[in-house]
Amino acid sequence: MDVRQLEYFLAVVDHGSFNRAATALYLSQPSLSQAIRALERDLGSDLFHRIGRRVVLTEAGTALVEPARTAVRSLELARASVESVHGLRTGRVEIAAMPSQAVAPLTGMISRFHRAHPGVSVTVRAAFTPRDVTEMVRTGVAELGLLAAPHPPPDTEVRAHPLPEQRFVLLAPPDGPFAPDATVVDRKDLAGHRLIVGQQGTGMRRYVDDLIAEGVAVTLAVETEHRVAILPLVLAGAGLAVVTDAWRELARQAGVRVLDLEPRTSLRVTLVSRHGATTPAAEAFLRTALTEGTTPL
């Protein structure tokens, strides 16, 4: 067994098929299949159930994922540490981020980081719930993560670095349904309105679920995992949307009204990192984010 075989194995896991993994690795599919079979022989166990063009992890394959990511990350750490001896000139940072936090504060963090380290690339991976972010960082899919939740994640799983909270705001079309000069809406005044919500586990969905639990009669008009659809849906009159303050500037630029919700409710925004050593690029990103990212964008 060698690290390259583990990299191939993880590529198949992440892409869900040998064909897509081979394309991503710039390998022929027969070469990739041969490498995986060699790894399976070394381990004495099948790693995948091959179902047509799809693959599903076996129990042995599932058990290998986390140790494989740890091994690959350790090699990347060793290479990056040597390369950084003469300064952080190259490298890559992988960050798992929830959609709203990918708007802000992540864009500002990346901008500041690139000004300091222009040769280092940043890869942002999509995660839809706080649990998704935590798992991606804990298991090594990404070195860093950005999430928003009522409470920080358990310290037993990841290292938590608190950032400024983000308050909830309401997005409404420019032609109503509130008074033209209104800037604040009481959450109870959402009764009778149609709302666009995210999927279970997200902050915006939790806010609306709490409203319903309080007896505020709202209608769930649209449930979407695609945050890029929220502003067009609001403009089209499909409903109102409760989002975090990160959306304020983008919404205004799109012509959507942004109203503060009272009483004020906020989400804790947290940057998380893996326990143990991280690459110099990830450490530099953390320093930049935590020293300069102490005010909301």
C-alpha cells in the first residue's frame, strides 16, 4: 500500500464513480481500476460494491476512509512544511463553508488572505448544515470550516474559533408587503405570509420552525437547498425569506428589501479547524481570519 493508492481510493469515494475519479486524476479508467484492485489485494478485502457505473463503499471501504484521509493529509502537511521554510509562496487551503457564510465573512477572509499570500490557492467546499461542516473538517475532507449555529460545535471533534455573530433579517420584494418606509418588522407580523426556507438543519429553517412553534401562522411556500435561488424567488413574489445579515448588501444590490427582525436573534459564526497539526497555509489563513476578521463584513 502507498499514499498514491489511497489518493486514488479517496478520489473514487469523493466522485462516486471510477469514470469521474479517473477524469479528475487525469488517469485512464483501466489504470485507476487496476490501482484500486491492487489496494484491495493488499488489504485482503473489497472496498467497493460495483453497481453498474456507480460504486458504493463496502464496510471495509467505509472503515478505510478516515485513516486514508489522515495519511494523505499527513503527506500534504510534510510537503507543505518543507516548502514553507523559505516563506509561504505556494500551497492550498481547503475550506468547508455553509452557503450564507460563504457570502460573508468568507469572501472578506479570502480577499485579505490573498493580499498577504497571493501564491496560495483557496478551495471552498459546499456544506449545507453545521454538522456537515464539522464532519468534513473532522474527517479531513477540508482543513478548515465555516459554520453558523446557535451553539459552537463540540471541542472533542474540532477546534472552534468564534467570530462575530450574524443577526437574522427579512428579505421582501420591493413592492411589499410592508410599508415603504419600514425598516424593522416584528417577527409576529410574519403571520399570514408565505416564506421561502432552507432544508432542515440550517439556521434560516430553524428560525422559521421556532416561529411556527410559537404559534405564528406562516406558510412554507418554498423549501430549497439552492441558496442562489432565494433572491430571484423573493423578487418573483414567491415569498419572503429569513436569512442572516451576510445577505444584506447582495440583496440590496439585487433590488430586494432588507428589514431587521425584532426581537433581535443571531447565529454564532465559528471558524473550525482540525485537531492536531495543520498545513502552514491553513495556519496562515486562520491567523488572517482571526486577527483581521473581528468585525462583521
